[in-house]
Amino acid sequence: MGTSAEPAVPAAVVPVAGPADGSPGVRAGGSPGVRAGGSSGGRDRYLDLWRAAALVRVVTYHVLGWIWLTVLFPAMGLMFALAGSLMAGSLDRTGPGAVGRRLRRLLPPLWGFGVVAVTLLLVTGWRTAPTAALGWGEMVWWVFPARTPPVGDQSWAWAYNVVLWYIVTYLWLVLLSPALLAAFRRWPWHSLALAVALPIAFRFNIVNVGGYFNEQATNVSTYLACWLLGFAHHDGLLRRIPARRYALAVGLLALTGAGWVLAVGWSTGNYDLNRIAGGNTLWSMAFVAAVLRFRPRLDWLGRLRLLDRLVELLNARAVTVYLWHLPLGVLAGALIAPLAVSGWVQTVTLRLAAVWLLVAVAVVLFGWIEDLAARRRPALVPARVSPSRRGTARTAPSGRGAGAGVPAVAVPVAPAGPLPTPATPTGSPGAAARRWHRAMASTVAVLAVSLGVMALNLWPGVTTRSQAQPSPAEVTYYLSDLPMLLDGSSERPSPTPATGSSPGSVTVHGQVYPRAVLTAAPSRVRVQPPAGCERLRAVIDVGADDVEVAFAVRADDVTVFESGVRSRADSAEQIDVAIARASFVDLVTSSPSGGAVGVWADPQFVCVP
């Protein structure tokens, strides 16, 4: 798909604290006006809680590299759905001018991040022009990110742009939203069906954009259906579907999406949802649809003041957290490397604590840019939203927001505190609807946990990889048999493999791999795969005790895989990466400590002549 992270993992880019113009949140049915139960300070705390959880999940995934998190909690689809709902509300209030307002919220934080990143990369030795079509002209994407901006050729530079695919995809969806919303309101279900079919068509090459913006077209197609679900949520369409029909539809969608993910994971051993085109869309949609319809009461959140405040802060500074978390994750690894920490729990706890501490510093230093972008008074730490802002009434704009055929009416805003729940006799339609909602949520939750268990390879008596042999039409070339160029941290590529890039036999966790490639970290090994190669397969591991190594694969200077920081405490990981007939492939290793070795066990290209 051309993405390397879900990022990893977040909304105004990563849906931020409320609509850009400060208007109220969404009501229980999705239209502007009334907040759902658990609202606070004019905000929908239910959606706020999900945004914050999604952001935490993205950071955790990128720092620790836990692939199972992507299927347990498909955060990216949820973030695009919430952003789509907010975008529909903005278009209803201000028309096409909402696009400019969204760009105003998006670009200044990116510019601040870019100034720091590009300056650091230039100072530390970035001298070679990007290899993409525009050369140094590619720097324009740091100003207007219609494509992923370039970074330097340092072994750690990937950390500054690997998650920006989300920013790029969000930008395209915002630019397309006026036309998308008009088409959706005229043909809602046809539009949604087309959005579901599009990534499947991309996956099987029925549709193939190709060219300079192929990666962006693929990413937009993957998450377009979730964006349109956000439109449906805003317009109240999801609430109008009877509970039984809705629950059955979501259950069928969840089974189909989970089955697709399981089939791919079973055959390849890779359950990374970001690399399962088609299955990603279906599973994300099922998860999002369940979240948007099943809305339990959140009375308890207001009583947990610290948690409530953290949720509020994460929503108010989501863009800053998303932009800075991965470079700071690499820095955190370098800072804690000298510490003598033993035990898996202690290592994970220290790593996450270090990352979030550095992220908090970045929020203080750069978060105020989000205030300027939103035309608020800059603050190092956002103030709490006053509960006194809860009590005004709003009217939905005529002809918008309520969805096709629903008249605009004045809707009173919910009073302070959670919405009351009327008593409903057992056996009544309301009780039946709640039972269907609980069944729907339970089905999605059970499937999510099951996929996570499969991704961890913990299912009792079952291996998550089939023993099927590759298709006879495929030809395998071992990387160790091909000419390689080594680019170390302080030297340019040489025409022959240098010390630190040594093909040979290696034992990884008791398994012997006769054609391993050992690379010093930091370094980059560049190889030109034979014609027709589609995938790179390998096992990655750390070659020495008490060191940490991060692995990345770049195809034609586009990052297509990154592992996060790994140590000997981590199990060896099988990777299967799409390289899309790349003209050259880089195997990049980086390390916060010196003397580290990255093991690429039996790396091989799978090609179709």
C-alpha cells in the first residue's frame, strides 16, 4: 500500500478537540447540536475518549512495533471516520470555506515540525538530492503535503517522515470533501458501496492509477469508506437503520474483514493490518461502525479527573503528539540504552515512559502552534473547557447536516452532565435495540481479540502460517547472491559489500539460516532486485545482547516497512514486504547504541518473471 505505519496511528488532522470553529460537537444521532451522554464542556466525551485511545495506540505501535495492535484496534480507520464526521459538520456551517479552515489547522503544525526536521537533517549531512522526479523540488511537499515529504539519507532519517502518509491522506480527503459530501448526500449507500469496492479493485489490479501519485491514490482508496462513514454519522443515517439490521450488517462485515485478514496472515505470517489491502478497509469499517452506534454511558469518566484531563489534553494537542512521537521514540531509545534494565516488563515500561515524557516536552515547546492555527490564544498547556459552555441551543443549517430528506430543526443542547436514560420495560423496542447493540459490539470485540491472538501466534495448537509452497510461477532470489552497496553512517556507498554487510550462516533463536546478511547499525544496504520482483521476505533479529536496533525497508526511497526499536528480548520477526517492482531496495538499520548488529536472516526477493 505504500504506507509504513499506521500510524502510526490520531484527527482536524488527527481529529482534534472539536470542530475548527469552536462550534458544539455531535449529537447522539450524529447531527450537529446535541451532545451524547458523557459530554463535557460542549464536547462529545465518548468520541474524545476514542480519539485519545487511538492516539495512544498509534504511539505504542510505533515505539514497540507490536503488529497485533493493528488488528486488535484499527485506529487509523477510526481516526479517518471521526475526521470525516467533523469535516461534514464544518462544510455544513461554512460551506467550501471549511476546506481552507481545515488546511489552516493542518499546515502550521506541520511547518513547525518540518523546520526542525529539515534543519536537523541538513546540519547532520543531508547533501544528496531526493531521487524522486523533482529532485530538490520534492521539498515543496514539506510546504503542501500532497505527497510524503522527503528526508535525508541518514539511517535514522526515516523517523521524520514515515508517519506523514496519514497527513498526506487526510489532506487529499479534505480537498475532495466538498465533492464527496455532495455525491454522498445524493447517493449515500451507492457512494459507500463504491468506496468499499475501490480498495478491493486496487488490490486485484482492476484499478491501477500508477504514476507519481499512485501511493496517495492507494491510501485514499483504503480509508475513503471510513471517511464516508463519518459523513453518515454526522448526517444521522447510521441511527436511522433499525438496530437488528444494523447489527447483522456490521457482524457480516466484521466476519468478512476478519476472514480476509486471517487468510492473509495465515498464508504469510504477517498480520500487519496496514499491509493487507482490502481486508484493512473491511475490518476497519466494521470496527468503526460498531463504535459509532454502540455508545455506553460515560458517567464514570467525569469522576476520574486525571483521566478526564488527559483525554482533553490529548485531543487538544493530537496533531503535535502525532507529528513528534516517532522521532522522539528514536531519541528515547538512545537515552535509555546506557541504562541497565532487565526484564520485558521493565524495558517496555521504561521505553514508553521515556517516549511520553519527551512528547510532553514537545507539546509544551510546539503545541501552541495548534492554538495559533485555530486562532486561539496560545498556551503552553491548554486550559480546561469550562462546564458553563454547555447550555446554549443550536439550529442545524437548512438543507444540511441532518441528511437527505431530514428537515433542520432547533435542537436543545444537553444540560450539564450525562443524558438521562428513560426507563424502558423489558421486551420493549428500546431494550431489544440495546441487546442487538451489545451483541454487535461483542462480536466485533471477540473477533478483534481473536485476530490479536493469532497475530501473537498464541492460539493453542495452531500455527498462524500455512505450509503452502510458493506458486510455481514465482522465482526466489536470495539477497546474499546479489551485488550490494553498503552505506555506513560516515561513508558513501562502495561498489562491493563492506565489513558489516556479511552474508553467511547465522542461528536465530535456535533456527539456522544459511544465507543471512548481517549489517552494522547504523547502516544502509542497497540492492537492485531482479526484474519482476514483488516482495521481500526475511527474518529480522538483533545480533548481540544489550543493544537495540530498528529495521526499515525502503523501496525507491519510499519506506514500506519499519519495525520500531527491537532488542534481544524480542522474538525474531518474519517480515513479508511489498516492494512493487522497485528499481532499488534499501535495508536500513539504526541503533541508539554503538556496536550494534542487525540480522536479516535469509532475505529473499520473490519475483514473477
